[in-house]
Amino acid sequence: MSGRVGVGVIGAGTISNQYLRNMTAFPDLDVVIVGDLFEDKAAEQAAAYGVPESGAPDSVLNHPDVDLVVNLTIPQAHAEVSSAALAAGKHVFSEKPFATSREAGRALLEQADAAGLRIGGAPDTFLGAGLQTARRIIERGDIGTPLTGLTLFEVPGPVDDHRNLEVLLSRGAGPLWDMGPYYLTALSQVFGSFASVVASARTARPQRTLLVGPKAGQVHDVQVPTHVSVLADFAGGAESVTTLSWDSPHRRVGHVEIVGTEATLVIPDPNEFDGTLRIKRKGDDDWTDVPATGAVGGRGLGPLDIARSIAAGVPHRASGLLAYHVLDVMASVSESLERRAWVDVASEVPPTPAIPEDWDPYAATL
């Protein structure tokens, strides 16, 4: 590829608003088409963001100007759509989760490698100023040696009239698979590869009645835990505790706390790209706020980084290897719940290159 990278989006749901808003503003990307099974929705989104073409998913896969497919379909379709895009000779960036099974995730990595194509996956929030500032603080040694992590996500969960209630409570979703990628990816950026996990879980309401949509009135068996607690060991010797819950009557989200030998660091919400950090050093009575610095961007930084990394001949950051490792961790958590035992995480992920503080998504480089 030379010059602007042609992007095709498959999936015109709610999340596509954030991707399209940002990707159409990044001068290195040229969003040429939006595709969806509901072609009227694809046309609506294309018109809203000035994208010249729209159509069915096959229109994206067969478009001669599309170099990179951004897969924004539902979790259960991620692997199928990503595989079809690779088969069409396109690079791929997929929304999370990367796939809903280890087997499907490994197959995508192998397919991309065999075709000489790039594949990456969400979340790309860790590429924003918040988590990148945290990396710089930790890598400077400001908190000493990182020892432990604590992450918390607690909300009431989807209500019975949520239009996607059935999808959110089916395999490949729930708080572990829907929100876990943000927190687990953030922990991997601090501690490196996960080594093993053990978990416990519960489901507060095993059945839910759908109140809206064509299946209104149907009783849906909840297929996933709605509260999950995870204890993790990392290959480098650290450990973390993670709570992911849709059973809380109150909201407590975005908490990522890293304890080091010299200080404790609170990182901004890993579901966001920016935010203020807080640090408390030995001997301090109070916390000190630390503003995030560097590029903020938004959803779409992952596809942009793929495009720039291809041109530079370097690894991209929100890589398939990282997305697969997080998938492997979540699958290991699910296995731990079934076995009621520690489960080793077989995969490893190489260190992710940090983003330079002067990296600018809005400056043309291609």
C-alpha cells in the first residue's frame, strides 16, 4: 500500500458511530464503504459520515479500493467475518472479542500469517493518552517494581428492554467477554503475559424475559455468568484481582490500580482513551493527580496504527497476538469456572511497542 489506506466497515450498529467519526477524520485513512446485512442502515451511516458507498457485507469484501476491513459485527460473527475478509485479501481489525473460542482465534492468526496479512483486534483504548501515560510512568520507575493489580467493573447490567439483551447474555458476551477485554488488555500492558487464572462466578437471574424486538415475550436462559471474580498470576511474577459484574445496584467502573514497591498508581478507565491518573508515593498523605499526555484519538486508532505500521514495516500494537492472548485468558477463566481449579494460560504475547508522546493521529504521514 502507498498513500491513504482504503477502509471498509462491516457492521453499521451503534459502535460504528465512534469508529466512523474518528476514521473519517484521520488523514491516513480513506473510508470508502460501509456494509451491513441491513443495507438501509449501512446507507444511513455512510451518509451521516460522508462515506461515498454502502451495501451488503460482500460489497465491502469485493471492493477493489478496500485494503483494510474493520469488523464491527456482533461477537458471535467476528471470526466468520474476519476470516472472509482475510480470504478476500484484506487486512483486518476486529471489534472485541477477537473470537468466541480459542480454536477460532488460532485459525484467524494462522490464516492471516499464511496470507501475509495483518490482523488486529479491539480494544484499541490502550493506545490513547491515558494508558500510554501510565506506561511511561511505570517504565520510568516512578512506582518502583509493579507488584499487583486491582480492577473493578460493577454495574446493574443490561435491562430487560435492552434491544440487544439476548446477544449480551449469550455465549461470547456477559461481563467477562464484553468488558473483560478492556481490563485484561490494560493489565497485560503493565505486567506482560498472563500465566494462570482461577475464577468464581454467579448468575443473579438465570432467566430473562425479552421485552422488545421481534422476540418480545420470550424467556431467555442466561448462558453466561453475570458476576465474575478472577485471580491471575503473570509470567513476570505479578498478580491481579479483577471483578466484572452486571449484578451491582450501583455503578463503579473504570478502576485500575497498580501497586508498586514505591508507589500506587490509579490508571484512567480502560474503556476510554483519556483521563487523569493518580499516584500516591511512600510517605504521601494524599494522592497527586497526573494529567494524561500524548495522543487521545478514539476508536479507530487500532486500524490507523495497522495502516501506519504496514508502511513503516513494523509490528502493529493492537495486534492479533494480543487480542488472541486476551481471548485465551477469558477462555481460561471460563474453563476455571467449569473445573473449579487454576488453569494455565498457554499463549504469550510479545511486549507492545509504546506510542511516542508526539504521535499524532491527525497528521498525515502516508
